[in-house]
Amino acid sequence: MKKRNKVLSLLVAASMEMSAMVCIEGAAEEQTTIEWWTPNWDEEVSREFVEEFEAENPDIHVELVITDWDTYKDKITVAISTTGAPELVTILLTDVAPFAEKGLLEPLTERAEANGIDMSDFIDAALDITSVDGEAYGLPFRYDGSGIYYNVDILSEYGYDSFPETWDEMLELCDLLYADGIYGFAWPLGNQANAATRLVQQLYTYGGDVLNDDETECLLNSDAAISALNAIVSTIENGQASPSSLEYDNTTMREAFGAGELAFNFTGPFDSSTLDEEYPDLNYATAVIPGIDGMGVTTANGWCVAMAQNCDEENKDAAARFMAYIVQPENQARITQSFPASKTSIQYEEFSTDVLAPFAEQLDNSRAEPSYTRWSEMEPIIYEYIQYAVSGSMTVEEACEGMTQDINSLLQS
């Protein structure tokens, strides 16, 4: 009898052990694996997010794929265009609409709200960029635009204790500087994307636009466009902007400003840490961009997390849970390289410093960088004619008419 009981006990123990193993195997089988493609500049914080999220959500495993600026768009375009696409991708805000219109991104409004995301907490302008017909296809976590960095010591020598508030007042300052052999600023005309963006920024300040609403007609021969291009050409001709503008990009302009070769610079909030590190003796402050009667317009962009339409349907709920974690206000504050896209987190003390406050104010007068369907083909045309105008081989009016005709031909092809 004792022997029978012993056998029975062994059988029960074995059964329990097998049941436990089945449970463990079942749990492992139930774990969902998702991919998040994130850029290398966000890698450190992204890995922290994964570790924290997996600890709280053991049923979900997140695999990171690290992208880089030079190749990210091409690689993501290919990846999300096929079945088995990565669940989540970090992309520029202005990339969202072109992808969404091709049916490559999952609509997110309902999924986000179901996971506790307050859609009204996103900065309106940022969410507008990632929305198509009122539906969000990307959840923004970074949003920023340009402002002014100025050399406090140089301006003080000329009686300025703050930066001029209008464009004409700024040019008056530049004239004073040029009389003493100092250039006020520069244009980044040595780089195609930088140059086109700055022309568009001026265009927006003058109330113009690049294309009509349905993207069938170019508007770059308008009075606003002529004024915008003339602002670039005339300031170089008059010595208000550096003649080296044809060689500068955003990076070399920052270096020239840091070295005291320019009195001020148009750039973004992300440059402050580099200036502090590389030019510790530079006494600078920041301001909003001067416009016609006050603050001008900045073009703005940022980054968001989006879900691929072609990823595994069974993984979308798990991906939405992780996406919701990424865009929590406190996490936006951790991952952004400049400003978050959350109304809550942009009020955090770290974004309200004297240096960053003008950039936050500037976002109140911002417009998205161009995200037209054929912008990548339009940009080199615009750049070519900017160079014609600056070099003097065309008048401003001829250059504006030329880029308009060439872009119209492109749109009709």
C-alpha cells in the first residue's frame, strides 16, 4: 500500500511538473514580439524605454532596429511597403502624410485613445502635420523650429540690449555692423535642403505659399515669393549677410557664429548644447525671428512614432500599447532632442530656460516644412534658381518665374 502511495505521489509530482512546464511554454508562446525602428540619436533613451516597458508588460517583447539620418527614409519606405513590416517606426512629421496617402500607415486616433492617450495634449500644429482628413497617422514626440541666436557682446557695442523685433530693424543693425566690417548673419546656400527651407520660411513670412491647395500649380512667381527671394539676394548684395553664404550650411553657420564671425544666426534650439560645449566663452542669447511687423514665421518639423499598415495584424494592439508609453508627456521630455510635442511636457522647467523660451514662443507662429508629394523633385529646382539669382545670372523676378515654370512642368508630367 505504501509502495502504491509512493508511485501515486511520483505520478502526481510529475504531472504537476509537466503542467508547470506547459504553463511556462504557453506563457512564452503568448509573448508578442514587435519591432521599433528608431534613429541612432535616440538609441540610448529608446533602449531605456524598451527595458522599462518590458518590465511592466512581460507579455510584449520589443526589438529595436537602429536607423540613421542618411538612409532611414529609403530603408523605412521599403520596409513598410511589404507584408511583415516593422510595427513601429520613428519618422519625420512631414513624412507621415505622403506615407499615409499611399496606404502604408495605420490610423491611430482610436487606438491611441483606447490606450489612454489624450489627443488634445499634442501641440495642435504638430498633430496637424501628422493627420490626414482629421485622422492621426503619427503620434508626435518632438516639434521644433528656428529662432535667433545673437552675440550679446557684439550687439551691446552698438547699443542693443535685445534683438530687433522687425526685419527692417534687423537690417538697420546689419548696416551698422557692416560699416565696421562685421557681417550680421548668413544664409545656408551651400546646402540644397537648408537653402530651400530658408526661402520657404521667408515666403511664409510674406504670406505666400509654394503650391495651391491641390498641388496642381506652383505659386513661386507671386509677389510674396519675389519678396522672399529678394530678401536673400539683396542682403548679400548689401553686405548685411555674408558673401560666404553660397558656401555655408547650417553647421558651418553655427561654427561661424560661435567663432564671432557672425553677429547672429538663424537656427534651432538643438544648437544650444553644441554652442555651450564648443564655445564656452561665447556670450549669447536667443530671440524670436523678426518679421514684417513683429514675429516672423518659422518652418517647423519634428519626429513621431507611426504604425505600419502592413505589419502583422495580431501585433497591432501590443504595438499600440508601447506607442502609448513612448508618447507619455514625461517620456516625450526624455526622448526629444529639443522640444516635446506635448502641451503638458513643454511646460516643464527644463524647456522654460532663458535660452529655450523664445523657441517655444516662436512655435506659436510656425508652419510645417513642405511635405508635398513631389517635394523631393521640386527642391533641386528651387535650389538651382536661388543660385541663379544670388550669382546675378538672373534677376529675382526671372528666377521666380523660372522655378515656377519648371515646377509646373514637373507637376503636369
